[in-house]
Amino acid sequence: MKIRMPKVPMKWVWLVATLVAVIVGGFTWQRWFPATRAWVEQTAVSFRGGGGSHEGEAAGEADPHAGHDHAAHAGHDAATSLELSKQAIRNIGLSDETIRPIKLETFRRSITVPAVVVERPGRSRVQVATPMTGVVTHVHAVQGQAVEPGSLLFQVRLTHEDLVNAQTAFLRTLGELDVEQREVARLQQVTRSGAIAGKILLERQYALDKVNANLSAMRESLRLHGLSDKQVQQIEKERRVLRELQIFAPNIDSHGEDDLRLTQRAIQAAYVKDEQPQHIGPLTLQDLPIHKGQSVGAGETLCTLTGYDELFIEGLAFEQDIKQLRKASQNGWAVDAILEEPGPESSVIEGLEMAYIDNQVDAQSRTLKFYVRLPNEIAKDDRANGNRYVEWRYVPGQRLQLRVPVEEMPKQIVVPVEAVASEGAETFVFQQNGSHFDRVPVHVKYRDQYSAVIDNDGSLFPGDVVAMRGAHQMQMALKNKSGGGVDPHAGHNH
């Protein structure tokens, strides 16, 4: 006996299948909807570009321009698509670097303020002076030369009367100390035998203590004259007066006693390896007013050294920008510097660190100064005739602009401002489509001097390849192409 199942009507099958499809599509629409929409738009553009031509052929009409309308036959709308030759692409400045896919990125809205490169106060410049009176016997560097910290700069023969007298008195007291020590040693032996009273030995010991006290005072006096502990020990050991002052190039960030040296004979321009301070870059002898044979007084400047391995950029912001500057400083946002150079291109120094903001507004200009660290680099390092000359890439006095971020906009489509063309209320970018560039209308949410933020409304998708410059030239080329040829009957009265 066969059991017959009740027959389900077809309309219920279709209803259930449709319901299941709607539910599945609702859960997965984010995966298939963008691709489907792009396919529909591309298909629509294809039909718009080629529909008129195919209808004419079906009606039996001969197309007089058959074989010449490349955009229509290739599926491109002639009014919104442009094909450029290799020469035209190069003329616009397009390349693999400027034709690239767009992506979502974090955009920082910024303000642009004028700025100038300045020295670091107390760090970029140091004056080398002599602490003692003397006569310059040797000048080991020339103006403009680059020297490393620890290089010998000058040798000065001392004529400082006080220093000479102090060293002489120190040597005389050292001699008295030797005499007293020998006398005390002799009396100690005699006192043990009972030949003389112990009172005499005690008196000589008191005299020895007095000499030691005088020596301690004289050592401090020599240190006040500029001698180091090593130099005082050298005088005490060798029992000779130091007659020559040797002055070495100091380290700007670390000053030590060995920047000045006193010796009794000339030495080579060498610096002890384990005593040499570390420095990022060489020092430049900026000003050298001293010459050989010149008599110099205590405290007189011998030369000026500059170290430009790191500089400051001094920005001038308006008073109303104080709150935004502080926000950028608190968040640690990087600052960009724009250096104007010959030609259409500008050099952008990215990722600079803000050092500090001044606490005073200028009363006359109503501007607030703030400072940004600028790491420097050597542009040219030349060695000629045994001397070294260095040219730095950035030097004080250079004018530039600072781009300070004041607001973050995450997940935005950001393109250079040269990638956007405008015509009336419409704004366009040019998307690469094979050998053509299709004009795509977009909405620009924000635009500044350098970048444009495009609304992510479906007109463009991440991964679309867009021309990052030359949009205005391509827009003009489209307008010229759609303008048509010259009327052959123009000027004739029919």
C-alpha cells in the first residue's frame, strides 16, 4: 500500500525560497552590494557610450564616423572619458607614483603658519675665549673650516703675571716641603737615640703642617686661574712652570676641563681617544678675528664655533591659534615643514617634533612663537688642501611654512588638491579605466592648500586607481573635445 504525500502548491515553494534569499541577502549585503553596484554602473556607462551607435546600425543607417569613435566602441562615454597619449601623460606629470589606488587613511586638518629656521639658544653657537693674558703663537684653523670637538685651535704663550707668580710660589713652597720632610725624618731618628729633646721634633712637624696648608691654598689658587687638577699635579710632579696655553675645540653639549691645556712644550693636535666627547656633526669656525703674534687679554674671544647638527624652526602663530597649538602639542602630533624651492615642487619635511610653545604673545605683532626641532644633515663635505669644509642642508634664516595638525579625521579618502577639478558646483576626479581616464563626480568635504578629503559616498571605493595630479588639465581637455569643430559656414550669409 503506497502512502501518498500531500502535494505542496508551487506558489508556497517560491514564497519560501524568496524569503530565504532575502534573509541571506540581508545578512551578507556588505559583501556583494558594492561589487554589484559597481558592475551595474559600469554596465550603464557601457550602454550609454555605445547605445546610439548600435541603434543606428540596426536601422540600417550608415555611421559616417564608423571606426573613429574609439570611446564609444570601447565602452567609454566620450563626454566624460579621456584618452591621453604617452606624451600628454608626461606633460601633465603623471607617473606610476601619481597614478595610484586610493585608500582610507587618517587625515589631520591643519593650519599653516610662517616660520624661519633659527639656532638653538645656548647650543648652536659657542665663543672660545682665553682665560689668561698671552701672545698667540699658533693658529691651527682657518675661518669656515669644519673641526671636530677636541681639535687643537690655538697655542698661546702665557704672559699672565699673576699665573706666573702663582706657579713660581707653588714651586718654591714645594721645595720648602721637601726640606721640611727631610728635616722631620732626620729629627725622628735623632730623637729616638735621645740626643735632642722631642720638643724640637714637634716644632718641625708643626712647620711641616703649615707648609702643607700653604700648598693646599696654592692649589686652589691655580685652579681659580684656570688650571685643572691634572695640570696642577703635573706641575707638582715635574717641578716645572707651564708656559703655554693650548685651546681645543669644545663640545657644545659637554664642556670639560680639557678644553684648555697648559704645557711646557708644544704637542700635536691630538685628542686622547677615551677622552673625546661624542658629537653628531662637526663644528664650523664661523668667526676668527685673531691672528698669529697678537696679544690677547684674559676673557678675549678667540673665535666663534657653530654646530648645526640640530636646529629649531621658529613658527609665528596668531593669538587665536593658541588653543589649537596646545592641543597638537599635548597629543604629540607631528608637524610638517614646507620649504619653498625653485620650480613648481616644494620640499616637505615630515614628522617633526614640537619642542615647546612660548609663554608670551608679542605685543606689537600679536603673534605667538613656538619651536619645532629640525634635525640637520650634511649636504656637502669637501676636503681641500688639508682642510675640511662642510655645507649643511638647513641653515639659520631660511624661510618656510609649518603645517600644524589641529583635528583628526579617521578613515577618509584623501587625495592631493591637484587631483580634483571643479566646474561650477561640480567637483571631479579622474579614475583610470584601462587606457582611458573617466571623470567621476565627487563631493569634497574639506580642502586646504595641499589636500582634499572626498566623501566616502560610493562614488569612489578604496582600491580605485585615480590620477593624483593634472585634474584641471584633463578637465580642460574634455571641454575642448566636447566643444566640436569649427562651423564651415561661419561668416557666410545664406
